[in-house]
Amino acid sequence: MTDPSSTVVIATRNNAELVVDAVRSVLDGATLPDELIVVDQSPVLDARVADLAGDPVVKVVHLTTAGLCAAQNVAVGMARGEALVFTDDDVLVEPRWLEEMLAALVRGGGRAAVTGSVLPTSPETPGGRAIALATGADPAVYRGLQARDVLSGNSMAFHRSTFDDCGGFDERLGSGARFAAAGDNDFGYRLLRAGYEIHYVPQAIVYHRARRTDHELAASMTRMGRGQGAFLMKHALAGDRHMQRRLLSTVGWWLRRIARRPLRERNLGGHGDLRYLVAFVGGAVQWCSMRAADAGLGNRLNRLRSPRRHEARREP
């Protein structure tokens, strides 16, 4: 079976050294993409990133916008491949990663998305750690609503028709946006709700670079909690009962986890669990506030656009 034409997308911001390594790992693979789009949102394009365009497969796009999902949507709009494959700037891919992702996408058919293993590298800094891992050894196919998020933004592939059917990434979510995480979670959930399958392929391996210090990990916990709270509230406010239950069960799970911690770790400077929970609740509340503000503005605009209402007010 012939692989579809493919576009690999990597978005980056102020990470020139990392993204150069990520691109080289893709280009050193057993299967080359038909094109590789690097979307760079750095204030100034680093010469090392610009030089990547010297490879005929690579396109470098420099944007002044911010936000991972916004960058990914731009790449979707310009990509020529029938299969769109996404990874991040702080990973290194295994040589057969793209081959495995494309083969799984073909096997799954037009209503399939694919995600792969995300494993940590050895620590690159003293005590360095990686997050957002997917380490399961067994293949899986996810259908219908799930109790957890199963699509990893570090390694995901879709047919182009998927975006025509389900729309793009929510630009309010994800790194660099107002709610700085969960753009991949939101897209994966929308796919499952629309009847798509998500195929987990453990042999499609990327390595997330273990470079986060304790301080950086704490900041990441805050961003992830805030984004996840906003993502769940987005669907809960739309009347999605599954997500309403997930919202409540997530709070309960973290409260129980915190309760098992020693007293000395039950603070914002402790293990990070309380930091995540506070950010999670904050993200959910802030999403509600944003929606309320948007609704208020919409009502005011509707009143301005409705001449009949204005005429009614002028009647004695």
C-alpha cells in the first residue's frame, strides 16, 4: 500500500537550537516527508532556523503572531501533503517514526487519527525532566468518549480531510495562547465526538528532551493546569455532560492526590499538585468569565444592529 504524500509540521518560538535538532532528526529518518514546514513565531528569525530552508524539503515560515495552535493552523492552510503529521520543537524522532505514523494512518482509513509513543531522553541538565509522556507498550484504538486524553501533541497525524470536517485547532488554547495548554487535547476530543478513531502506535517513537529544571517544571504544571481547566470548561459550558463529569472528577482526583502528600508538600511551593489544581480551577473560572464577557458584547452588538428595538424605545 502506497503512503500518502506527507507534510510534517513543527512550530517553534525562541528555540532555535532545539528546533534545528528536531528538524534534522526528521530529515535523518528512514522515510522523508514530501515537505517539512517550520513555523517560527520568534520576534526575530534566527539565522540557524532560516538556514533550514536550504534543504529542498523544508519551508520556514516566520510569523509575528503568538500561539502554537495559531501556528499549526497556518501550516494546515499551506500544507500540500495528504497526510499532516505534527511534532514539537523539543523532541527528537526515531528514524522510523514517520514511516510508522503514515502506515498506521493508511491502515486506519479516512476516519482515523494516529498518535505515538513519547519517551524521555536522558537528563540534559542536572535533574532535568520531561513531561507529557506516552509510554504504553501496547497498541490501542480509541473510539467514543474517553475518561482521559489520548492524543499527544508531540506526535500526531491526520488526513487532510479531517481538518475540512472538524475545523482547525482552537487558538485560545495551547502554548503561547491565553490558556497555554490543551490544544491537542481539545482537538482529540472533538475528533472522538465526531466519530473518529485515535490509533495509538507505540512503535512510532519520539523522545521528549528531559531538560526542565524543577522551576521550569513548576511553571509547566501551572500552564498545563490552566489550559486543561479551560478545555474541560469549554465543553462543559456547551452542555456536554461527559465533560461536566470529567471536570468534577478531575478536581476530586487531584484533591485525593494532594491529601496523600505529606503536610509539608501541601502548598504552592511543594510537589506541584496544588499548583496544578489551583491553575486548573483558575483556568475553568477564567474561561467562564471570557464566555460571559463575549456574550455581553454579543448582546450589546445585537441591540445596536436591531433598528426595531431602537424604534421601540423612542415610542411614547
